[in-house]
Amino acid sequence: MPFIAINGVFVLVPAAMFLNYKAAAGAFDTTFVAIQIIELIVGAVNGALMFLNIRDGKKLTGKKKGS
């Protein structure tokens, strides 16, 4: 779980701020696209890790499907 937070704070937030700055300036160049792709990949990894964390948490609490 700390890895999820680190990705969010040190990768996703700065990337979003950088992309906002570039988009406001109308600079949709190669750097913009590269950072956008990195942000999408890291976001997908974070989503997958959160899903796995939720799944494992349900296993630990003993909750069954449909309960």
C-alpha cells in the first residue's frame, strides 16, 4: 500500500501538474505525449494494486461473495 501512495504523490500528481501547465500553454509536443503515457501506465498499475489490496482485504476479513 505505501507503493500506491508513493506513486500517487511522486509520479501522478507532478505529472498532472506538468500536463496542466503544458496544456494551458497549448504545447502538445513529444514531451507532453510521453508524460501522458507514463501517467496512464502508472495510473493503471495503481488501479491494479488497489484492486489486489481490496481483494486481499476481503480475504483477510472472511467476507464471502454475495455477503
